Amino acid sequence: MPKSSNSDHKKTTVNPPERREELLAIAAEVFAAQGYNATTVRKIADAAGMLAGSLYYHFDSKESMLDEILSGFLDELWARYDAVLGAGLGPRETLEALVTESFREIDRHLAAVAIYQKESKHLGTRPHFAYLVESQQKFEKAWLGTLERGVAAKVFRADLDVRLTYRFVRDTVWVAASWYRPGGRHSPEEIARQYLSMVLEGIALHDS
């Protein structure tokens, strides 16, 4: 077995995956608090307790850091959404599961969610972040499709405006990122249950 060179050994010890993830978490907090345009590599480095030049050893730009933060969040979100959508659940159960997974993602990726809400509209105009627009379109299709299935199956009210309902559900779920604090009094699952009890009472078809 060939021996590692000194430079290879140095790189593996100085730049372990755990340190990279730690730096991304710090960068996400800075982006969320100050906004992408106002955030500089120096500000991220200061928050991480390192020199700005040292941060370039791990990332080539603040754009690449933001890309990893947002793409990582969306990859995980869609892995969970796709599992729900492919599970063969009824429309009500699908809606319940999508809402629950959304609150779980807010718990796991609070800063990334805040960044996405604030920055995705203008970032989506950049070719490097075109996947943000694609994700939003896929998101809308999944939620609208679930609501439409519910109306067709007579699980949800026939007079339901599915597009208006989608916007209401989307905005009221994800705005939780502005007040939710991980490790607080309520778990994401408990918040989802409380939320669903209010929403489903309004949209579900009730026996007369």
C-alpha cells in the first residue's frame, strides 16, 4: 500500500468533513441574520474564529457556501417529500405527512429555511441557483396535486379553492421559521399536530 504524502496527511487532518459542516452551519447563521448581499467572507470567518484567508482553504467563495447550504437542505427535504408522495397514502394522510416533514425540516435546518425564504426569489434569477426555481415548481405541483386529489376523493370540501389553500398552507407552515426555536417547549411533530387540527377542521368534508 503506498504511503500518503505529507500534504495529503495535512489536508485530511486540517479539513475533516466535521469541520466543513461546522463552517457551513456558522455561515448559514450569518447569511440568515445579515442577508446574502451584506454577508462577506470576512464576517463568516470572524463568526468562525478564523482568518478570512483560512476560510478559502475550505470554500472558494461565499456563493459556494450558500449553494451547499441551500442544496443540502432541499436535497434532504425532497428525499423526505418523495418518500411521502410515493407511499401510496390517501390525500389527507399525504397532507398530514407533508406538513409534519416540513416542520421537521424547519427544526433541522432553521437557518437554511430562513435564507431560502428571504433570498430564493432573487437568487433564482442566477443560473447557478436555477434549481431553486425548479424546486419551487415541484413543491407547488406536489401540494396542489394532493389538495386536488382530496377534493376529487371527497375528502376535502368541493368548494375548496385549492390554489388559495395551497398558498395559505405553504405560507403558514414555513413562516414558523421566524419564531420556531429548536429544543423549545414543543417538538416539530407536536406543532404539526396542532397546526393540522386547525387546518384540516377547515378544509375537510364533514358529514351533515
